[in-house]
Amino acid sequence: MSFLELTDVHKHYGPVAALAGVDLSVASGSRTAIVGPSGCGKTTLLRLIAGFEAPDRGRIVLDGEVLANGGAAVPAYRRGIGVVAQDGALFPHLSIAANIGFGMRHHQDKRSERIVELAYIVGLDKAILKRRPHELSGGQQQRVALARAMAMKPRLMLLDEPFSALDTGLRASMRKAVAELLETAGITTILVTHDQAEALSFASQVAVMRDGKFSQVGTPRELYLKPKDRMVAEFLGDAIILPAKIADGFASSPLGRIAVDSTERRDLVRIMLRPEQVLLKRTSREGMSGTPDMLFGEVMDAEFAGSMCTIAVRLMNSPDPPDAAAIGNTPLVLRKPGMDTPVVGEIVRLTVSGKAHVFA
Amino acid sequence: MKQALSALAGAIALAISLIASPVMAQDGSIVVYNAQHESLTNAWVEGFTKETGIKVTVRHGGDSDFSNQIVAEGAASPADVFLTENSPAMVLVESSGLFAPVDADTLAQIPKEYQPASGKWVGIAARSTVFAYNKTKLSAEQLPKSLLELADPSWKGRWAASPSGADFQAIVSALLQLRGEAATADWLKAMKENFTAYKGNSTVMKAVNAGEVDGGVIYHYYYYGDQAKTGENSRNVGLHYFKNKDPGAFVSVSGGGVLASSKHPKEAQAFLKWVTGKRGQDVLKTGNSFEYAVGKGAESNPALVPLADLQAPKVDATTLNSRKVTDLMTAAGLL
Amino acid sequence: MLPAAELARSPTGMAAGHWTRRQPISWISLAAILVSLFSLLPLAFIIWIAVQTGGETVSSLVFRPRVGELLVNTLLLVVLAVPICIVLSVALAWLTERSDLPGARLWAWLSVAPLAVPAFVHSYAWITLVPGLHGLWAGVLVSVVAYLPFLYLPVAAALRRLDPALEDAAAAVGLGPWRVFRRVVLPQLRLAICGGSLLVGLHLLAEYGLYVFIRFDTFTTAIVDQFQSTFNGPAANMLAAVLVTCCFVLLGIEVLVRGEERYARVGSGAARQQQRTRLGRATIPCLALPVLTALLALGVPFVTIGRWLVAGGADVWRLDEIGLALGQTLFLALAGALLATIAAMPMAWISIRAPGPLQRLLEGCNYIVGSLPGVVVALALVTITVRIALPLYQTLFTILVAYALMFLPRALISLRASIAQAPVELERAAASLGRSPLKALWSTTIRLSAPGAAAGMALVALGIMNELTATQMLAPNGTRTLAMAFWAHSGEIDYASAAPYALIMVAMSLPLTWLLYVQSKRMAGR
């Protein structure tokens, strides 16, 4: 039983179609991430759900209540949907306590206790409550915004890139903390982001959006390993796309014979590998001899960057592929742990682990 | 750095010396502090310059501010000649000893009654106090018989004046001389209760014409001046002359004098002589000022009630005390 | 022109001693201190005269019924006109900036344009239309019409800058549109409203011509009356002292109400484009507000001027007279603007490059003097030059100094904004390439701040062009500006002859007002 149901939602700004028919179903208590490049319409979708704008066409139903049906829409302040904006959108003229309690009624019982409690829940110190928003760090501001949205006990929580203003280390820990918090509170959540790692780690359901439409909706694993097309594949992470011939669950490709996730038999397909599936082992020119089944490459470029390094490998003995010209001398670019960075000119042996994904 | 500093200081000094000289007055010309109506003085200046070639720079202002200004400026006053609308301002400057004696042939052009015995300044024109009233609101019998009647509570809210102007202050100074300080103070106090303040006599007449008030104490020529133009601000206005030697029949003498500090006394005396002479007084008869001419044998504009018929009270122009008047008016809350 | 000994004794002089340790700045800070001390002269003289006059005379001149009357008049004027201006400007700004009002851009411009009409021309127009207009309510009406743009401009700019995310956030936690406006939008407009109200209030205190036309006595009209009756007598100076006190009270109230709060947007990233509220069926009634305002503030003056021009025909265009007045006005406006800008430069530089307690003190001095009515500054300068510096009396120098003192804050604000945009690194780079500090300053910061300086000069010129009281009291012999000529003609009820001058003043002010309008839009990022 879906909690939030979007049906054929359209929204135009002048001649520009921001949303061109969106359908989405969100289960109660779940976490959904909407991910896509900037300008794909994901923020517009969020604003329609929040009620800041009305769709041109389509229905939005929350928990059985029709929030929008075409132009007719329930205004935001009657929806009971919490929103945490990109930069928190804290009221600069109010103290932190007043910000958190903004949506509460003034004469509400135990108002201040509730504020302290919310601050505790989002991990803020009590001492901070008297301060002003500009005195807080970015992470603290986001926590306040979250507490403010939670104070009204929302039916649905919308997070609009709430972590993008934070620095890398803080972003991951905040994400985890927020996910746990909302999980505990049992609040259905939709996160909008352009960061695929964030989407994959945060949500139980991910929707990849492009040009005002969902390209694919599914679990993070599904989307990452079995993307519907090249765009989804590349959006969710680095991808090695290869031409191949498949039969009996195996593909013959420029990387040799690789297991695939399809049993059909086709002559010209594209398969996808995630770079982490390609393993490198340092060897030498001498090591190449007498091992015709094995695949070797020469390191063309190696860029050391601390924990990781980026290595470009030119295949030396690729088996004859269906259209070898396509891959030709283009090196494979792989990101590997920085511990054992090979030097330029070194010979490496390549092996593939797991199955490659076959695009339909 | 030192060089730059001295260069900068030099430049500043040069700039100050350049703009510190009153550039707008040219050399060899005279400066007139003019409290008379601009159009009248401009006509005098034009005629004088045309005839003599002497250039005149005019600074416009009022009787009171100029007289006080000249006293404050003292010997350093840039003014050569001072022209007023009323006598008290002249008295103030004279009592500070800042006037040079007027040339005898200039004095000879004006009857004794329009100049002080000291010969330090000379009358150049005259104007009569009137009660300008709205003809649709007041009939002849409702008119006040005396200026003092306007202090009566029955006149509350019905009359107007321009208390900040030197004209009205001159009328008060005449009242002060004729009736004494206590009576004047009382009258001013009653006035504060009764009257409506306007800025400028033209504005008073305009208000009377529009029926905002029944009447106002002004000088006669505002009426004639407006009649000569379009008459749109005096259509409903009638003039009531108090006569009977009433303080309200006071005729105020406009004065002219040459300052002792003048750098161009010859040209300044020539200007005053021209103004009080035939051609200068003719300007009063033919122009649009409608002030009375005071020169010997000079005629005023024929449209006016003749000066001789006004039954003005005898007021010694040389003792009109402008400072006392402003003090009394300040005390009465009129200023 | 303070003696050096006095400079050394003053608290700012002490601060200067402390400053000289920082070599390259000391030059400029010294200049800034000099300018500030100079600007304090009018204030110092009022105090000096009060001391000289003696306690008894002072109290008899200050504590009298007339002063009470003026105080009541002036207070009522401020208390009535300022709140009306606030309500109207917020409503107008919201309609033009945040609603889908048809022709919003046009109405926005028409709400600013009345600035181009000098206040006394507004009054002249109204008195022509309604000859009997007078008293408090007339004063309130014309003041609101004339000074509304001073509040509209900052409020509209602030509204434009508001981050719409805050309003969304408030709606999301369950606040209806009215409560969002009251609890989120209005508090964020507080700074703009405070600043604008202060500006309006100070203008109400300083205005002369407007209230003379409609016969409403305020301190400023009373001071001019006293000046005309007694020149620089003690009564005028004591009235000025009370007026100065009123200005201080206004400044103090503004500081209290404004508080220490910060209203800048928190967080990073670009603010989203604001949405305009659909007015729907309310469009027509809402349209009535800007239409009515434009009719009152622009229609009345333009129709009146036009009417008098038609009535006066060709006769009123005495071109030699008008040409002379125009030339003198332009000269005074340009020279005054130049002086004010040069005088503001050290202060502006310090406030960006070396902010601190000294800078705040100096800046405070300049703002206080800038808030003094022209009549007070002029009265002080008349007294000073007559008594002490007679060679400077009635000279171009003195009138220009008066203009500089009165309009310094206008130049300062524009300059400061543009210097803030000239990075200090450039100045340092120039210094490292062998330029002396002054030359480095000249070749980098001053060059780069030229556009801001030009805008500031335009604002100062606009002020000088429409200035009446100080010009009348201080101008050199033979001076006749447009405003003076307008005043002389209208004083003799020759409204037709005054009309060409009014028209020229408005025509010259319009481009400058447009500049102001465009600048305020740009500052708000659009």
C-alpha cells in the first residue's frame, strides 16, 4: 500500500517542461531518494509535493488525501509536510529555540521542553538554543532545520539537498545520523540530491530523474548493478561500457570472456562493468609470455591521490572483439587503492570478477 | 611624502584663495543689499547702469535679516548700499554707526519728513498700511474702525497677517511708538489668539480673496500690483484705510543708505542719488510697484489714493525700534 | 579651522596619536579625522552660543509656549507621517515586487519618481489645486506624498533580496500567508523600514519650503522666521539647538529599534528566484494603490506645473534669467558634489580597509552632521564666518563647505560600496611594484571606485539642486539658483513665473532619480 502516490505529474515554466509526466509510489516509513543532474526537475517535483507550487496536470495523493489534482492544490501550510531546504533556510531574525519552535503553537504545553527534546534528538547542545543562526556552523544549521521540521510531527519529510553545503566528512556522518533519526521516528522521507553516493546510501528506493522524467526507479542495488541504460549507469558511478557478443550467460568482449546476467543469445550488445570489478595485478613483460588466456595491459598514466589513485591502462592483447575499433586504443580508466600504485610503463594483468550487466 | 604634502597644501591654499573671493561680484561695481521688491530694484538698477555704466550686484533679502546681517558684518560688510521697505531696519544700522552721511544734494531731493535729521539715510519710497477685506464677507459698517479693534475677541479667527515679515513688524513698531510697550504687548497677545499666520503679504491677500479669512493687515500696493496683472488674487478684495491718525493708518518709509565701510562710496552715493532723483522716482509712478513716490515734486501712480489723503499718524521714523519689536513678538509667541 | 591645540585635546585627536604607528594609513586617517572635526563645527557652535548666551536667556528662549507649540507640531507631523509612509511603502513594495500586479515595473518606477520633484514643488502643486490647504493634515498629506520614495526604495530592495526559501519553510511548518508575512517577511524588512523611516523623519524635521506653502509651523520654519527677523540672533540658535536635539532623539530611537540583529541570508548557494503571488480577483483593487499614489505624487505636480505653464504662456520663459539660474545651479551642484566626494574619500577608505572604533566614531560624526537640517548648518556657518573667519563670509567656499557637510553621507555610502569591491590586493600589488602609498591608492582603489564616486556625486548634486534654505543664507552676492528663483516668484504668488523653474528642476532631477532606481535594483541583485 503506497503512502504517497504521484500520477502523471506535469509542470511547465513557460515553454520549458520541468516535469513531463512523473509517476512515483512511496511506501509508508520508507526512504526515497530522487537523484539527477541539476536542472532535471527534481527540485520542482519536491516543491509540488510540498505544495509551494501546483502541478499543471496530474495527481498527488498522500495517505489517501488528494493534495493536488491538476491546478487545484492544497496550500503548503495545510499539508503537514516537513521540508528541510538546501541551506536550512533558518530565520535569521529569530534565535535557534524560536526557529525550532516556529511551527508550534505559542501556548502549546511544554513548548520549551519539546524544543530542548528536539534539539537533543537532532544532536544539538542545549546551550546553542539562545544563539542566532549565523553563529552556527553549516552542520548545526541543518540540524536546526531538521528539528524545526520535525517539531510539527510531519506525515512526510522532504529533504532538498540538505547535505550539499557541508564538507565531505561531515556530509557522510550527517546523512547517516539523519537517516537513523527519521527511521526511528518512522517518518516517510524523500531526499532530493545530485550526489549519487548520497542517494544510494540513504534510500531504500532510488529514482533517477532526467529531463523531467524518471529514467528508472528501484532499490539502490538494482539501479547500480542493473541500470536500464547507459545514462543511468554512468550517473550512478563510473562505468566501463563494452561491446560484446553474448551467449549462454557469457560475453566475448575486449576484456575477454566475462560472465553476464543474461542467458539470451545476441550478437551485438553493450555490457557494463563497474571499474571495481576489474582487478589489476602488477607483473612484467616476461610474465606475459606463455599465458595466451590471460589479459594484459600497459599503464599509460597513474595519478596518485592519497587513498586512491587513477590508473589508465591500454589493453595489450585484447581478443578480437565484434567491433574492435570501438575500443581500440582507448585506455581503461580505473580508480584503485593508492597503496600499490603502479608506475607508468608497468605491465599489469587484468581479471574481471562478478557478472557484467547487459543493457536491454 | 613630504613633497607630496607640501604640494597638496599649496594646491589647497591656492584653491581657497581662488574661491574665497566673492567671485560673483565684479570689480568696480557696487553691491546692493536689497530688501525692496526685486522687480522694483531691478528696474532701478537697470536704469542706473544704463545711464552711468556702473555695474550693480544685488543680493535679495528682507529688511530684518539684512539690517542684523550688516550689524554682524560690521566694517567688513561687502555691501555698499542698503535699500529697505521699512524704516526700522535703517534705524538699526544707523544706531550701530555703520552708515556714511548721505550726500547733501541727494537729501535735498527728498522732503524733510521722509528723512532722519541725522542725514544718515533717506526715504526712497513709501507704503500705507491697509486692512484688505473680502467684499463678499464684510460690509462697510462691519469694518474695524481701528487697528486696535482687531484685538477684540469678536475678531477671533477672522483676520490674517504675515508676522515674520518686516512689513508687519514695522506696523508693530509704529504701534509701539504711538501707544507704548505695555499696550503693544497686550495687543500682540490678543493677536496671537485671534489671527491666522501666513507667510508674505501676497499670501495674506490671496487668502482674503479666497475667503479663508475676512480680512488681513497688509500694505496697499499688493492689491494694486495684482489688479495690474490678472487680478485673480484680489478680485473679491477691498481696501480699507483706517485714516484718523490711527496706528493702522501708518505710512512706512522705505529707506536707502550708503555704508560707511563701502569701498566705492562715490558710485554708491551716485546710485542713491539716482534712485531719489527724477528718473528713480518716475519708476514708482510708471512701473508696477505701486509704492508711493516721495521725491520733491514726484508724482505717484494716479491709481493710488493720494498720500496726503491718508491721515497718517505722525511717527518719528528715526526711533522705530526693530529689536524691541521682535523681542515682544517672540515673547508673544508670534515668532 | 580648529586650532591645532584643540585638535590635540579632543578625544579623536588622541586616537590619531595611537594611529600614527601604522604608517601607510596614518595619512588617510589624519585626513578623515580633519574632515570629521570640521563637520562637527556646526554642532560645536550651537553649544558655544548656548554657553555664551547664558543659562537664563537660554531657558527663557527654549522653555516658552511657542517652542512647545512647535514641538507639538513637529512631533505630530513625524508621528503621523512616518507610520503612514511605512504602511504605504510596504504595501506598494509588496505589490510591485512580490505580486503579479500588471505593469509592476512601471509602478515600481512611478513609486520612486516623485523623488525628482522637490518637496516644495509638491507643496506648490497642492496649494494650487486646493488653495485653502493648510495645517497638520495638509502637512502630513504632502509630506507622505513627497517622502514616500525614501521608504519605498529600501523596503522594495529588501523585499527583492529576501530568500524565498524562508517563506517556504514557514509555510511548510503550517503558517498561512498572512502569518508568514507577519512573522517572517516583516521582521526581515525591519532594517530597511528603520533606515527609511529615519531618513523620512530627518527630512520632515529639516524641510522648510513645503510647510511654508501650507502654513504649517515646524522648528525649521520658525528658525527661518527668526533668521529673517534677527539674522543670527540667539533665539534662532536656541530653536536650532532644540531641533538638533530632536534629530538626536530620532537617531537614538532608530538605533534602539534596529537593534543588533542580522538579517542577512544564512548559508551558501544562490537564492532561488522569488515567486510572485497571484492577485486574482484582487488585482483591480490592488491596482488602485499604485495608481492613486502615482496620481497624488506625480499627477498633481505635473498637472499643476503644466497648468501654470499654459497660463503663463511664452512670457514666463525669461530665458536670460532662467539660463543664469540654471548655469549657477549646475555649477554649485557639480562643485559641491566634487567637494563632498573628495571629503568623503578618506572616510570611505578607512571604513573598508581599516574598520575599528576610530572609524565608527568618525563615521558617526559625519552621519550626525549629515542629519542636521540645512538651516542649522547654514546658521552655524554664517555665525562662524561672520565672527571668526570673515574673509570666508558669503563666499563660494563657504556655501560649498555647507553642501559638503550636509550631503557627505550620500557620497560616503556610494563610495564605500564601490571601494568594498576594489580588492585590497590590487593596492598592495601596486605598492609592491614601487608606487608610494598615495600613488598606489590613486592608481588602484580610486580608479576602481570611480563609478561609485560618480553615483555618489549624482546623489549629492541632486540634493544641492533642490536645496533652498542653506543656499539662501550662505550664497555669495548675486547668486540665484533655480530653487531660489522658484521661491522668489512663488513668494509673490506669481505661480506662473515659478513654473518654468519647477519644470527645469524636475527635468534635471529625473535622470538622477532614474540612476538611483537602477542602482537600488542592481544592489538587490537584479
